[in-house]
Amino acid sequence: MLLDTMKRLFVEEDGMEMVEWAIVGVVFAVAAAAFWTRLSGEINTSLQDVENAVAGNVAAPTS
């Protein structure tokens, strides 16, 4: 039964469309994860700069 379902996914047009959208979703998820890693580092650096400025340890911005 499961094998028949998998065959239909790849043979029927509706199944292929669902597979294509699943691949697009995975690509977007991977891109978002990569972007978030870089963005979180930038946010952390900026917040540390603000914390240093408020504490009186004013230094030149790192960016």
C-alpha cells in the first residue's frame, strides 16, 4: 500500500506538483537557517555595542 502511494506521488501530475513544492519549501528553510545564523551574530554585536555605550565604555563601532 505504501509503495503504491509513493508510485502515485511520482507518476501523477498532482503528486509531482506536491513533490516540487516540498523541494521549494526545503530550499527556503535551508536559506532561512543560513540567513538567521548570520543575522543573529550581527544583532548580538550591535546589542553589545549598545550595552558598552550605555555602560560608559564607549568604543568605535565594529561595523
